[in-house]
Amino acid sequence: MTATTTAPVAATPVRTARPPSARLRNWATRAPLLPALVFMIVVTQLPFVATLVISFFDWNSLYPDARRFTGIDNYRQVLTDADLRHSVWTTVLLTAAVVLVSLVLGLVLALLLDRRFKGRGVVRTLLIAPFLVVPVAAALLWKHVLYNPEYGLLNGLLHYVGGPQPDWISNTPLLAVEASLVWQWTPFMMLILLAGLQSRDPQQIEAARVDGASDWQIFRHLTLPHLRRYLELGALLGSIYIVQNFDAVFTITSGGLGTANLPYTVYQSFYQAHENGLASAAGVLVVIGSIIIATFALRVVSSLFREEASRA
């Protein structure tokens, strides 16, 4: 009997689906965000680039044929002109005063709301309400309802007790603007600091009380260091807005009596003096200042997230 052998049949290769590359997966993940990115660039970045270009020109809209390239002369004028320097100083003073007073008042209110009492939810809602008011409406409220020398609430109360009847806006114009902004921004600071208070470790507070620490010692050595990041965040976020504030100055004083800040000066240069180049230079400086403050704010937010992640 003869044995027959058969040649082995070659195995056919099995085709496996190749996984998509990491770059393709990244593009597929980011593709839905592209329309929003394009919209943001068109709406924000292109106008800023145009403003930056115009800021290097001596460009008066009343004489469009006389425009010429002047380099950094507009920036030099913003930083050396007496009126513009005064508006920069007013912006710094307004921002610092409003932020500091709002932080102090917000901390006091946050400490009160951190305690349990009947009706705390209603009180919290009422305290948040000023921050929800439209800025122009808030400025009009303070100008006509409170500051008016003839029928304002402040002079009405003073008349009731036999006090003087001052013209608040004429006598203390910058203080009048600051008070309206403090009223509106104190609830914002309160919310940030209240979130910080509620993120404290209750066991640490209880251990300090067991060891005989007083309320002031707990606040000074435990609460205040814990709130440092939240205080920084509130100060930076508030500064970003108040540096660019225009509504209160325009509505209450119309930039008069030494209250014209840099955004109002930009408005005057552009819409009243028609100096497009000078107004653009001042606007670029405002944007640069806001970006610097926002950079610090983002760092504080990132550090807060890292701290929360390390506790989890």
C-alpha cells in the first residue's frame, strides 16, 4: 500500500481593521467645536486685529483722506497726555476701591450666610438680586431713586431726621459711581467666598474648637488662609469687569467731574472727537490690561481645581 501525501494548504491571511490613528481621532473629537471657534475668531479676533492696525494711524473720521501712519505716537499720547493719564488713574482708583470694598462686604455677608438660621434661603436670594440687575438699570436706579437732590431716597431720609440736603453726584461724583458698583458687585464676591467657606473641612474646625480656639482664632488661622485663593479669584474677576466699566460712569456722571475712566475716554475719542486712531490705541491698552488680569485669574482657577482634585 502506497501512502499519499498532500501538500499543506497555505493559510489565507485574515484582514483586520486598522484602528484609526490618534491624529484622526483627535480631529474627529474637535470637529464639532470648529464652527464655534471660527465664529469666535470672526467676532472677536478680527475686530481686535483691525483695531490694532488702526491704532498705528493718525485717523480722524472727519478727514478720511488725511490719515497717515504714525507708529506708536497714539500710544505715546495716551500715556503722556494729561487728560488721558488722569483717566488711567481714575480707572485704577475706581477699580481698586470697588474691588476692595466689595470683597470686605462680601466676606461679611458670606460669614453671616454660612450660619444656619431661619429664612436663610430667602435672605440669600435677596442679597444676590443686585448682581442680577442690568448695569444700566442699576446706575439709573442710583442716579434717580437714591441720589436725586429733590426726590431721592437718601435726601428724603436726611430730611426726615433734619439733616442736610446735599447733591450727591455733584459733591462726591467718584464716590457716587463707586457706591453703585459696590452695591452691584458685593453679591458676586459673596457667592465666591460663600463657596469657599462651605468647602472647609468641618473636622478641622471642630478639632480647633475642641482644643479651645476662639472664633477669631479659627477665622484668622484657618478660615482666612483657606479663603486666600477665593479672595484672589474674586478680586481678579471683579477687576476684569470694573476696568472695562462704562455703564455707571456714562449714566451717573456722563464722564464729568473727574470721573472719566479709560473706557469712557475711548468713547469720547471715538464718537465725539472722531479720533479713530487715538481711541483704538486706548482700547488696545484696556484689552492688554484685561488680558494680564485674566491670565492671573486663570492661574488662580487652575490652582483651585488642583487643590480640589488633591482632596478627592
